[in-house]
Amino acid sequence: MAREAKKKNPEDYKGKSIEQLILDQGDGKYGLVPLASTWALVLRRRDENRHLTQPELLDLALRQILTGEVDEDTVKSSADELAAQAVSADGALADAKKKL
């Protein structure tokens, strides 16, 4: 019998601390670290988060992942977009250096 994926409602987690959200996380606690750090990199690139410090960004990333506001597929697709932008920027930079 397959387990049903339970849809998270962000409103259910509103008053909980990050520590409690992590403790309540059933499976994959240790997989949250790379996922949250990747999502923090994505969040840093957004204008509305430019004023946040690195610990605040990590806190926000963890909270969004643990409450279900952001899922793993969204994080991975956003990270792929960032990687593509970095590659294109590096390519443009390399082309500019060749012209010099």
C-alpha cells in the first residue's frame, strides 16, 4: 500500500519556530540542508530580499521549504535557471575578453 503525499498548508505552521518545524519533519531532515542553501541562493537574487543577511535568508528558505510554500521541484528548477544565467554570463564575459 503506497503512502499518500500529504499536502502541507502553510497556515498550519505559522506560529511554529524553525527548530520545531525541523523536529516535526518526518523523513529527509538531512536533505533539507542542501535544499535550503540552494533556495537561499535563489532568494538572494530577488530584489525584495537584498536587504536580508545570510542567516535571515537561510531562515526564510528553511521556513518556506518546511511549511510547503516551496517544493523541491521549484527549488531545483530555479537553481537550474540560475545556473543557466551564470553560464550565459560567463560566456558573455569570455567573449568580451576575447575581443580585447
